[in-house]
Amino acid sequence: MPPQEHAALATVISVEGSSYRRPGARLLVRESGQWVGGISGGCLEGDALRKAKRAILSGQASIVVYDTRDPAERSIGAGLGCNGRIEVLIAPLPPANTPHHPVAALERVLQSRQPQILITVLAAPTSASALQAGRLWPLQDEKSVPENLWPIADKLAESVARVRSSGRSEVVGYEDIQLFVEAWTPPLHIAVFGGHYDVYYLLRLAKELGCLTSVTTNLQKAHREHLADADLRFAAGPPVDAYTAIILMAHDYNTDLENLRWALGTPAPYIGLLGPRVRTEQMLSQLEAEGIPVREHGGRIFGPAGLDIGAASPEMIALSILAEIQACFAQREGGHLRLRTAPIYS
């Protein structure tokens, strides 16, 4: 976004009942009318765009409530599919060099591989110029409360600890200051080991899903177009953290075995292997014979990788694997939503 262009940022701060997007979803609106992101499945964006343009012109932030449980609110958009109450902060963006600029802060956060707590100002006394609505602070821990929030540091620390523990963002108020305390986790890192044509579909779909992607293979032999959607390329194993899923798809037994041996020494919660179950069992038995306690890692080894959706083509296999990865990290079983008795997002 050009630094001189005016814009507004809409942020979902609270949801009761059903909603297509959850707290933390954002919509950036430029004064030209261009926008990126979303706060719903499309039913609220039209009204939010109008209110964002109003915020740009007035320079004033506001909290807008959309209650799609109320039939009177259904004039907002055609065919509303949700049945919930959504609160959205719509705030004009300050000049680019302003401290705690939300877009600049979010850009820095996206470079991190550590979970963080984001503090967004919703309301504050007009005398507190540094606490204008929309300003945003990332917190690495409860002790890194910014100076402007020191008067409420103790109460804020309690909220930060609660959100960090539960993973659920919340709106909190301290007398005349209101804040959105948001739990943020890094995007999933899809670490693919292999260089054949089928890695292309997995990397491409993972990129569409907003994941960080990497590929580890013999870079001199791999076709460049197969690796086009890899953010990072390695001849040896990539950095791995608790938000990394490893997929072994070299289609060579010895290569996959060596990569599995390496993967077991990483903190990756998901290690997927292509190929039949008997192949995976053979690898595990071989490693066990070497004295590697592979059975201790059984909960994070997925072989054959993927959900049972009848996948037969490389595209469908990629869909199956990424769906299983999502289920793994969300701690879900990957079953039919129509059979789920609890709310979808709970």
C-alpha cells in the first residue's frame, strides 16, 4: 500500500453464535475502494466497505455490531448464511511512520515463528493520544507491556495469561480503556521432502491455504517448475518448529527412511509418509532395530498420509494430506461436520 494512501482496517473482535470468520479476521480498505481480506463470507463486506470509507473521511474509529440473529439486520446483505452476533472495529489507519501502526506491526508479527499476543486499542480517553483506536502492540510475554499501558499492566497481564492459556481472543475493559487481546499463532509450515512432479500440487495448495512452504530435495536434479510454490528450498532439512508438518514423498525407500530418521529428531507434531502401510511399518521396524524408540513417536507419524477421501490423483492426494494436517493441528478427527454435535468452532 502506498505510504500516502489513506485506508481503514476492519477487525473482527467478538463473535457470539455462528460466524464465517472468527475474532482476528481483518479487512483492509483503501480510499480507492480496493480491499483485501474479509470479515465474513461476503454478506457483511459491502456494509463494512461503506463504513470504512466513512472512517477514512472522518478520521474516527467505531465499533459496528452485526446481529444476524435479528431478522431486522438481514437487510445488510442478501442471503445471510450466519446466525450470530459479530462486533467489528473499523479504524482509519494513521500515517505510515506512526508508532504502533497496525499494518506495520502485523507485518513484523508475520515474520515470527513464535506465538504472540496482539493488543489492539478499541477505545481510550481522548487525552491519551498514543492509545488511539486501532493502534496495535505485539506482546512476546506478560512482562512486555508497552509503556502506554503501564497503568493497567497488572490487569492486562491477567488477560494476556488467560488468552495465552485458552487460545481464545477476548475484549477486555479497564475503566475508560477497552482492548482487544488476541491470540496469534504462526502459519503452518508445510515442509515437503521430495522433488518429483507431485510435490507441485502439495506446495501449490498449501500456498493457497496461507501456509509457509519449503521443499527439501536434490536441487540440482529437481525441475524448477515443480518447486515454484516453495517459499524456501533446501538441500538438507529445514528449520522445524511446533507449527511444522513434515511430508516425506521422495518415492525412494532409502531416501524416505533417512528423512524419517531425521524427522523423528525434530519437534514437528506431524510426520506424513506416502505409500502403503506396509512400507511405513517396514521403515519403523528398521529404525526400531537400530535402537530408535519409534513407537514413542506413534502419535505424530501418519502413514499412509492423508484422510480417507478416495484420493487417486496427485491433486486429490494433496487435498487429502493437507486436510489431515489441518485436523491434526486443530486436534480434530476429520469427520463429517453434519455428525458433529458441538458448535463447529468450539
